[in-house]
Amino acid sequence: MSQELGVAASPLVALAPARAGLVPLPLLTAINFVNYFDRQIMYGLFPLVGKDLALSDTALGALGFGNLLVFALSSLVSGPATRRFGPRAVVATGVTVWSLATLGSALAPSYAFLLVMRALVGVGEGAFGPSANALLCADAPPARRGRAMGIFNVGMALGGAGGGAFALMVGGLLAPYVTWRGSLLVAGLPGFCLALLSTRMAVPRDIPDEPRLPARRYLLSPAYLACLAGGVLANFGAGSIISWMPTLLVRERRLAPTLASAYLGLVAIVCGAGGVLAGGYAGDALSRRVRSGHALIVGVSFIAGVPVALVALFCPAQGVFLALTAVAAFLFSVYNGPIAAAVDEMGPRAYATTLQANFLLVVTLFGNAPAALVTGRASDLLKGHVGAPLATALVGAMLAFLTSGALFVVVARLRRETRTRAG
């Protein structure tokens, strides 16, 4: 897989003049892998942490809520910090902070301390996201922006599912050797090396300074607002699935932790990363033919994925469930390829960091942050009333994806109408 990424990245790495240093795309992709591995590993550890600390699903969901709430708020400082200190310093500091907090999570003596540490993981991740998105969009020309973001978010897809898969292995095959605390120690160590490497990262020369004039014209445009709403719902759906899928496989589908881990790893490589790359390339290809092709690809993939996922959730046949879940994972993962490019198109290059930071703030605060908590609470309330309370709770995620798909189709239409009136 690493060789494939190297080949795919090669046409992108020298598209804009850059200061001397390490090529941004491969390095930031590796950092994004660690970013999501450190974040998502906790979801796979829910069964072990819940048993060890005697926690309800609601309390476990609060760990995800606290992490993503702080992540959203921290993204506000990414733009100003990048302008003041430069992207190298922001990325290096962010990776260091979340790595330290991951190690702190492993040493947590109580639930309250663990909650604080998981929130601090969000501090570093929030500083990293908007800066990385804006830097990569500046490094790639418009015709290849979706590809660049697709490659970057392969790290997210593999890291997120890899964290969950590793956690499930800790609960099964590795149980005699590694506890949930030991797995967090393993997760926290690689970040320090990447933080050091990021101080040598090349920075494109054409990243513009933020203008003094207000960006409200673009932030309050109907297309951007519809994109925000679609992003909130998409991130709620994704957050619900990512946080609870490892538990669903073990608790309600009765898969052995080792088998569940292998399945999640396979889905991450083939469907998660494949969907991200396909979305980025398809968004670029469609954008050459119609305006806002990146947003349209997102909308169509969500609308197609929802019925597949609904059938999977309640299909009694295990083989059919696993196959349809993989198809749905591919279709839902398409979003992560073109979405940053779609946001980037909402305004001029000078507003790139502002548009990206505000988008990440809103979708994380109102979408990702409450997803694990709301779905966990719904699962608790449904226990004793339905046969599969967690699967039933995830229906809310499917409705969110469906509405999000419709909104992104609207975004594409609004962008085309704007161009028609301007022309």
C-alpha cells in the first residue's frame, strides 16, 4: 500500500514552488494516519475500558464527545496560529500534544482523568486539521486538488479503521500480552517522530495571507451554509458508525474480536481507502465537466449508500451483513476524498484557511462530537425493548447520511446557478 501511495503522490508533489524540505503530501498523510489511529483506537477499546472502569455506553460515548468538542474549538486557533508561527510549528506542536495526551490516557487512574486526557488529544488534532487542508489545497492545482485530498485522507481511513482493528486484537488475540492501557502506549509513541519530521516540511510559497476584509460574503452564502449542514450530518453519521462498529461486531453480531479486527482492517484497506481515493479522483473528473463536481459526487455516494447500509444492519445472514457493510463503507468513504476541495471552491484562495477552519469547527462540534454520545445513549434506552439495540440506534446515522446526500446535491446545484448568473 505504501508503494501505491508513493506512485499516486508523485504528480502532486512538485506542482507549486515550495521552500526546501520534506514533501508535504506523504508526510501529512502519515501524520493523518497517526491522527486517526490515536483518536479511533479508543472506540475499539470501549468493551475493555467499559468493563475495567464499570462504564455505561453513555459514559463511553462521552469520551468521544469530549475529544471532538475540544477538537472543534481548537480548530479555531489553527488559522491565526499558522499565520503567526507557520504551518511547520503548528503541525509539530499539534502532533506532540495529542501524542502526550494519548500516553496520558494510558496512565489514567480514573474515568475523570481519562476524559480529560481524551479531550487534550483533541487540542492537538484541532490545530493540525485546517492547516493541513489549506496547505495541501495550495500545493495542488485546482484540477488535482481532489486527488491530493484523497491521498491525504487515505491516512484517515487506514488510521481510523486500523486503530479500531488493533483495539479489537487487544481484546482477543493480544489479550494475554497487551491491555487497553498498553495499546494506548503503543499508539502514542509514533507521533513524536512525525512531529520532529514535520519541522523539516516544505511549505508552498503561494499560501496567501488572510485578507483584512471580512469573509462573511462567502461564509454566509447559501452554498456554503448548505455544505455546512451536509457536513454536520455526514460527520454525525460517520462518527456514529466509527465509534460503535467495533462494539456492534462483537456484541450483536457475535464475531470473535480477532475476526472482527481482521474484517475491519480489510474493510479499511479495500473499502475505506479505496472509497476515499475514488472520491477524490471522481470529483476531479466530474468537476472538469460540471461546476462543483466534488459536492455532487459526495451527494450521490451518500444517497446510494444508505439503503445498502440499512439492509446490512438488519440482515440476519452474517455473510450478507459483512458484504453489504463493506459496500456501504466504500460509498460513505467517498466523502473524505473531495470534501476539502469542495469547501476550497466556496471562495477565493485568500480565504482558504478561514473556510476550512470554520467548516471543520461546525461539522465537528455539531456532527462528530455528539455522535458517539447520542448513539450510545440511544442504545442504552433501546436495551430491553428491541433485539438489536445498537443496530437500531445506528438507524439515526443512516437518516443523517441520507439528508446529507440531498444537501450536497443542492450545493452542486447552487454552485452551478451562481456561475450561470455571474456569466
